[in-house]
Amino acid sequence: MTQSPRPAVVLLSGGLDSATALAAARNDGFRCHALTVAYGQRHAAELDAARRVAAALGAAEHRVFPLDLRAFGGSALTADLDVPRDRSAEEMAAGIPITYVPARNTVFLALALAWAEVLGSFDIFLGVNAIDYSGYPDCRPEFVRAFEGLANVATRAGVEGRGRFRIHAPLIHLAKAEIIRLGRELGVDYAPTHSCYDPAPDGAACGRCDSCRLRREGFAAAGVADPTRYAGEGEGPAPR
Amino acid sequence: MTQSPRPAVVLLSGGLDSATALAAARNDGFRCHALTVAYGQRHAAELDAARRVAAALGAAEHRVFPLDLRAFGGSALTADLDVPRDRSAEEMAAGIPITYVPARNTVFLALALAWAEVLGSFDIFLGVNAIDYSGYPDCRPEFVRAFEGLANVATRAGVEGRGRFRIHAPLIHLAKAEIIRLGRELGVDYAPTHSCYDPAPDGAACGRCDSCRLRREGFAAAGVADPTRYAGEGEGPAPR
């Protein structure tokens, strides 16, 4: 008799990190329920990427949940503000940039927790990373631990002791190059993933925002060919 | 020179408790930004009640944020399940009922936190109560403390030390009758508030769900006339 796999909710943005987190969850033996929050980001290309990634990595289910954080504004990703470009590693390390979306991962994990409780799942995967990142407070281990503690007092499932919620952040201590190497081992095809904060109308990545720079340097450091199509570089692979 | 009042975000459902919490926030000198989450509850009458309460209690602003928790289901308030009726106090004390909405207050506080950070506010008010209540885990002091800790590690405002987030739950240790007496002292008119989980099509309260029973007994114990219009009791005051 085979046991049916335990369910997990995986937050999936369509980017490189969350695709790797989904592959890690699958590799841990979970049945993966992928959740993408359509929060009004300027880069709707993310949503298409998320759909392709969920299908490619065998998610049991993929839901896109609309939640328009533009109602609150306060970020270059949800309001009409310029995305910073061409920042050095030192500039990125100096503070939290304007692309920070207030309380974004708190909101995302709250939704994932709601769905997990309905599914009877105690495992939530989040592709945050506190090494090669933009300094967002809600990507750090302190945040992940605090949310895990909250989940276990906030829910019927936690309080009744049917299980203990775990927030899995398998990439949190990995450099970008290590994430890419892990993903390759787990069979991730990064071609459909999308990282750019400010893509061209045809979907090409800008190559200059923090997210593009971290991604590009990660592929270079990993010694893996970068499948991204960057604006002005006609030779990249066509989007699939 | 007068100082402009500090801003607070107040979660406002349109019920008796959150109306009292709004009055308490105003009484503490805050400029109140009221937030109502339209989460697909069966009782849309709540939203009208919230609008009337926000106006009556002088909120600086009132926003209704759409977030459809029916996408996840799992509760009598968000799915097609029967709301329990005529339960005794002992039955209510025996466990968490089917009207529990998975992770609801976690989701609501996450949204309030997002808005607070954009507003430059460090104060969030929540009308939860752990005495005369249905045993929901996310109405307890442990939950409120855990979310407060999370807020301070999850946000730029918290991490940069510009202030410390506080989750105010001024009613948490009050019995329903004490809440009603407090509200009366603070000038709350309870006529527009709405508590029923399962109102009649004309908006009359059922008088039999947990929420109606707690409300009705609260008015009786407080010695305050109950302004609620209950189904089948034609003599109640007309809705305004």
C-alpha cells in the first residue's frame, strides 16, 4: 500500500527562486499546491511564468489569487515609481530599496496559511533568500521563524495539535549561484522563469534592475548558461 | 501649535466589537483609517454596516478591500455550509465551530500592516475578544502578541527602528456586556452595527446564531436596550 503524499502549499512567483523552492518541495516528497498572488505587480509576465513553471514542475494544482496591493501603494512595484537600475553590490547592501513592497511576504504567507489549513497541510514553502537579495526584511530567517510561530497559535489546526506548521525556506542560506546549481540538480528548466522588475513590452528582461543583476551574476558564478532573453540582445532564446 | 494626531489602522467589520474598537482608538487620540475586508462573507450587510459605523465615528478614511476567501473555502461563512443555531454557552465553549474562517485574522492583520506601513502608522486596532466569543484561535492574546512580534521583524519600518508596531486589542479581556457599556461611554450608537452570521434577505438578524446570541445576551447583561431588528420581531427599530 502506498501512502498518498503529504500536501504542501508553495508560494510561486514565477521567478528563479520560487521555481527552485517548488522543485525542492517536490523532491522532499510533497504533493505541491502552488499559489501565485496577483498583487498588481507591474510585471504581469510573472504570472505567465508561474503558470509555465507550475506545469513544468508537476504541481498538483496551481491557483492565481487576485489581491491588489496597489490599493495601498508604497512601492516601485505597485505604484508609478521608477525601478532603480545599475546599482552596485555595495549600493544594494546599503539599505532597503524602493522595490520593497510593504508587508508583502506577510500577506502572501497569511494567504498560504489559509489555504494550507483548508487542505489539511502543515507545510508551506517560500523561496526567500537572505544572501544575494535586496535586503528585504521579510526575506530573513527572523521573519520566517516569527511567521512559523504565529501560524501555530493563529489556526484551529495549530491549536488543536493536529500537527505543527512549518514554513520551509530551503534557499534562505544559499547564494544565487548555489540556488541555480541546486535547481539544475532537481531538474529545473530556468528558461520559463522570470525575474525582471521592469521588463520590456515584449517580455525581454531589462538586465539592469537589482533582480536582473542578481540573476545574471548568479548564472555566471554557477557556470551555467543564462537562458534569459535580455532587452537589446536579440540572440537569446525565444520565450516559450 | 497643535500636533497632528498619529494615524492608526482600525480593522472594522461592521459588528459591535470593531465599532467599539474604533471608538476606543479615536478616544486614544488617533486619526483613524478604517479597513474593511470584503472576504466573500455571506452577510454583505456587514459592509453597509461598516460604512455607516465609520462615518458615524468620524474615521478619517474608510477603505473596503476585496479579498475573496471563498477561493479557499473551509468555513460556514465562506462556503455553502449551514451556520449553527441555538447553541448553549456550554456548546459554544466546547470547541471551535464551523464558522471559523481559516487564518482570517492573520490575513486581515497582514493587510492592515501593509496599509499601516504605507501610512507611516505603527498602531493597528483589532476588536477581538477572548471572553464572550466562539473560541476562535485568532481572537486570543497569544495570537495578538505573536502578530505584534512578527510585524516588527517583517517590515522596513519595524526593522529600521523608526517605531515599534503595536497591535491594540482593547476589548480582548472584556465580557460582551462590558464592551457595550464601554461603547456607550464612548458615544457608540449600536443601531447601525451588524453581528448576525445569517441575516434574512431584508437584513433582519436571525437571533439564533452564536453571534446573535452573544450580542443579545450582552445587551441584556449590560442593561442596555438592544437596537437590533431580529427576524419575526416587527417592532424593532427600522434600519437606518
